[in-house]
Amino acid sequence: MKIIAITAAYLACMQYAYAQSNHTLSISDTPAAGHGITITADPRGTALAGSTPLYVIIDAEGKSKQLAADTLLLSATGQAKYTVPADAVVLTGRLYDGHITDDNNGKAYIFPVYREKKVLPYAWYRMSQLAQGMGGWKKDQQLALAYLKTEIAIYPAAEAEFRQQYYNMLINSPEPADKALLIQKLLTYHTTNEMELTLHQQYLAFLGQQQAADSVAHLLEKQFPEGKYVQRKQMAAVTQAPDFAAQQQLFKAFIQRFPEPAGGDYEYTGLYKAMAQSAVAAGNNQAAGYYISLLHRQEDQVATYVQLAQQQPEQSLSWLSQGIAVTDTTRVHTNWNAYMNAIPLYLSRQDVTTAHALAGTLYRHAGSREAALLLAQTSSASGQDATALRVLETTVKAGHSSPQIKKMLQALYERQYPGKDFTAWWNALQPATADHSGDIRAGMITETIAGIRLKDISGKEVDIAALKGKIVVLDFWATWCKPCIQSFPAMQEVMQQHPEVVFLFIATFETGEALGKVKQFAAEKKFPFRYLMDEKLSNGPGYKAFNQYKVASVPYKVILDKTGKVRFRTNGFDGNEEALVRELNTMIQLIQ
């Protein structure tokens, strides 16, 4: 199934068609729980065309979890028999030949399970979960919302069961109609539940319904004086106090009135981190240490030490050393940022021995592409080019390359093997991957959206509508968005490959002094980007460009063709820089 943005009504009328459509992977009849079906694969036009043997991997999904995974060998005619588990509500499939996987560009071939020609309860709900990235599938928030709307349209009782999830998806939708629908529901739904009232107050305030939001706030303060709304209001007062001395007094009173729950609370974690930063800003490092000690998780302590290192560059190694000391090296999935930030600092100070030792520990435990690059850099600085080359070669073979890795690997290879062809060697290292250009082509859209004007960080106005005649890539990001920034080296590589394309990086949903933050980022990071500043709307929720281009979240990219029409949308970044470069290159080539 090609994933496209479609309405709930359309999805409802298409129930039967899901099982009958002629796709790369199809099912002979509406799959019913406990019954046998025939699965047919037609890989023509895909990277698996002509491959033998060919397998289909079927995952059976229950209401909230995966139930079973089966690998079936397809016959010479491309078919396999399968019995649907009795408690399955959804089936997902992908094709595999032993080397290459066709998973519909990360979205899976997906089929709801039926009973008497009607989709089972919770099938559309589970499909909504999968479209949000559960199970490792590619995220598509608008499709996830459409699936949930369909579940509610077919089974109205589902709205009560999934109300808060549904409302959260509506408020995060870029479609104005979804926000209007949420306002209607909030104003007509009556509840006495404290948590629901608290969430509704936040939603109404965000949606510009201030009178209604104030009314709910008054109700919360009156009926739940020790409740979550009042607690959050008092917590905000602590961090918004004018100076650290006032913050300390308010913090003490707050903790006495609202002690942290025994199991911990993420909002208190944020408060402790903020207090530590305020303490350092006031020159009270001892107090900062106290607030860090209140953090329950070592990962949060590490994160705070890294933040303080960035806040106090002259004492960065001291803070990072404390972060390294509390890092739990017995766990793979831990916060390694103290190591990641300290290693380059030690290298810059010519302390290669310490940097190399830390990089070795990091690589042994984390094994990430970032760890591999740091180990290669420290190995090379220690005169061990052969070790550095071997580490990066292993990383690339595992499919974890990046522009920085390729650049360093080329320098190492040419030093080790002068005169040899690096390009041929590099191409031979690449793991086999499916060609998803057909899926990208299938995802092409044609949307007419009026161009807007924004100012860049120097104050110069940019008229996006005036850029017709050129392909334009709009990259929506924020300085607080880690995946956004992680994607920038790949974006820089695409820019270098396509000087004929206009790239604009629109900073949106910034907090605090937005222009100053983006200017500081631009000065520190040195990317050759043109940064535009999105404008907060005065007459409603959201931001000017964010709303105009129907952005769902950051990072998010909108690709305009030479006529100014939107031809592609892509959101998120999973850390695979090479994949992002390939995806954008393909999109640009398809509309040139």
C-alpha cells in the first residue's frame, strides 16, 4: 500500500479495497482472524525483481503489540499460504531475498483484519500506532490521525477510550480543520476529571480560546487547590523568578508544598536542571551540584553536566569530567554525551592520550557511527592510521556512514594506498539496499500554497514566491531540536551537490529570544545556510510559515518545484545521513 494523506471518510469506504488492491504485496481475500489466506507478491519494478528465492515476512499485530512474525518462502508463482492468528487485528508484510528488503520505503505493506467483511475493532487504531513509528515503521502523523479518525467513525465508543491521544493528534495536526474540530470538541465535552480538565485548559490556551481556558483554570484552582494545574503554575513561578536568590526561596516553598512523587516525575527533573543552570549563571557552582544530586537518573545528571559545560565554556572540561564520572558504562543505551563532548576538547588541547582512551571506551560500549568517527580521529592523531581506517571501514560496511566519515576515510585511504581508486573502493563498501526511487516517485504530490515573506537573521526580507524558476528546499528546524541539527551535515552535502537549488532553513517555534539564539547558533556552527525566522501568529496558535506550509513537527522539509508548487514533504531524521542525502537527491532529480 502506498502511504498517502487521505481522509477518514475515504479510508472507511476503502476497507474492502485494502485486501483486493493489486500492489507489490497483496492478499487474496479480506483476511479473517483464524482463517487461511493466500499472499501474493509481484516484485516487478522493484529492486527485488527477478530475485530467487524470495520470502515474505508477515507480522501479526494485536491491539497494542506484535503477536507473531513468520517468514514464508514464496512459490515460483509468488504465492504463500498463511493462517491469520485468532487475536490479530492487523497484518504487515515486507519482501526479502536474503540480502535486500522491500518494506514499502519503511511504511510496510499493511492489511487490516476483518470479521464478516468489516474491519475488526482496534484494527484502525493499531494501524494508527504503526503509522506513528511503533514497530519501527516510518512515521506519518497525518496518516496516523486519519486511521484513528476512521476507528472512531466506525466504532464511536473508541473516542472515549482514546480521547486524549486523539485530542493530542488533532492539536499537533497542521490542518486548520483539525484544530477547529478540537476546539468544537473541547467546548462541548464536559468532564470533572482533574487530568482531563488540566489538559483541556492547556489545549484551549494554545488554540487562542483564552476566555474558555481562563474559565477552566479558575475551576481547577477552586476544585483542586493541590492538583496538577496549581502545581505546574507554582513550578513555573519558581523558574520565572527574577534572580537566583528569589528562585531558591520559591523552590524551597514549592518542594515543601508539592514534594516530588516517590517514583520520580519528569517535570521535577526539568525543574532541577533549570535550577542548576540558574545557580551556575549566578556563580554558585556548589548549589548547582546540590540540584544535580536531586536528579534520580544518571542519564539526566550527565545531560545536565553537558548543558553546564556549554553554558560555562571556560570550565567545560571540569563539568564534562563530572559527567563522565557518573556515566553508567555498564549499559549500552545510556547517555554518552559527556564522552562525546569531552573527546574533541581533549584533542583540541593536544591531550591525545586521554582523548583516545575515552574514545576507546565509548566505541566499545556504544558502537555508534559518532563513536567510530571519534575513535578514528583519536587513533589517527595517535599515529594509528591503519586502525582508524579499519574502524571506519567496518562502520560503513554496517550501513552507518556519514559525510564526515566518508571525508576522513578518503584521506586515510589515500595516505595508506596512494594512487589507488578511492571511489571504486568506497562503492564496494556500501551495503546492499533496496532502490526506493519508485516509492519516492509514488510519494510526489502537487499542492499549491501561496508563497510568503520572511526575514533572514540579518533582517533582509525573503519572498519565497519570488523564487519561482528554481527548486526550493524549505527546512523547518529549531535550535532546541537535536535531530534537526544532527541532519545539518547531510543537508550541507546536498547543498554542495546542488548549487542550483535554493535551500532555506526556517527556524520555528523557538523559545525565548529567538533571533538571538539563531544568530548565536549560526556563529558557532558555521554551516553555510541561509536562516529565516518564522513569525509567531498574533491572531491564533502556531507560526506563519509553519501553518502556511502545513508542517507537522520539526525537523520537516518541504520541496517546491520551479513553479512554486509543493512536490514532496518529509519529516523526522533517524540519524542516517547517507539515506537523507539519497532521498533528497532523488526528490530533486525527479522535479528538475
